[in-house]
Amino acid sequence: MNKVLVLAFVLVIAALPGYCAQTISIKQTAIKFLLAMGGVVLSSIVIYAGLTFYNHFFVDKRPSSFGKEDSLSTPDNIEDAVAFFIKKNKLK
């Protein structure tokens, strides 16, 4: 019953002239779009600058050397998987 009342209310409100209809000019739409795109560009620049700063000061620059043990291939069986997990996490 409540759903029927809500639907009726929505239909009555939508049918009122000028209540839901608005005249929006192309100029207003273009200005809102350009403001939104400006926000996207600004946030992209802030994220890029922040990540560049972080990489420059906080990321280790030494190249890591990968050996055969550091391969990302899937272990053949459960025992190899468990041994690999223990070795990589330095568990005893």
C-alpha cells in the first residue's frame, strides 16, 4: 500500500507544471562541464605530483635482483607451495 502512495505522490509532483521541468541553457551546461573537467585535471595533477614526490623520496632506488627462487611460476605441488610461503615470509 505504501508503494502505491509513493508512486501516486511522484506522479502528482511530476505532473505539476514547472515543478520538475527546468530550462537550462547550453552555456550553463558547458560551464558546469568545464568546471567538472577542470576538477578532473586538477586532481590528476595533484595525484601525479604526490606520487612523483613519494617515489623520489620514499622508494628504494636499488634494483632488486631476482634469482631462480624468486620466480613467479606456480609451485608444482602443495609441499613446494608451503615451502615457498614459509621461505618468503621468513617463518620458522
